[in-house]
Amino acid sequence: MSSRRPGIRLDRVSRVALLLVLVGLAALYVGPARSYIDTRGEAAQRSAHVAELKRENAALKARKRALETPSELELEARRLGMVRPGERAYVLRGLPGGAGDE
């Protein structure tokens, strides 16, 4: 007969314990990794939004500079329907080409 007794084999137990430790360590890395990926995505979105706001700011500054000239300011006021004191405003309806058609 064999001198080996059936029972707990320590080499298998140590392998299972090592596997459980490795799975536990991997689980600890999942949360921070997901947070890192989410943060990078959010940072990219915010960078795109900042770039869009910078373009809009540049366009608004150009518009402001244009409106500082008296002729452009008067054109914009007339587009808004404003008239000078003493002028009389007229509205023409039914013109061909869509102007005044309402």
C-alpha cells in the first residue's frame, strides 16, 4: 500500500489562494481604471467645448470691432428697424421675391 493519505493537497490550496489573491488585485484596479478612462473622456469633451467658446469669443470680438464704426452701427440699427429722429418708417408688403411677404 501507498503511504500517501487522501486529504487536503497543499499545492492545490496554494494555487487556489494565489488565484483568489490575483483576482482580488485585478478587481481593485477596475474601479480606478474606469474612473481614469471616464475622466479622460470628460477632459476631451471639455477641451472641445473650450475651443468652441474661444472661436465664438473671437467672432464676437470681431463683431464688436466692426460695430465700432459709425457706418456699420447705422446699418445694424436699420436692420433692426430703427430710424433716426424725424425720419418716417415705411413697411412695404406684397413685394415679389419674398421681401415683405408675410
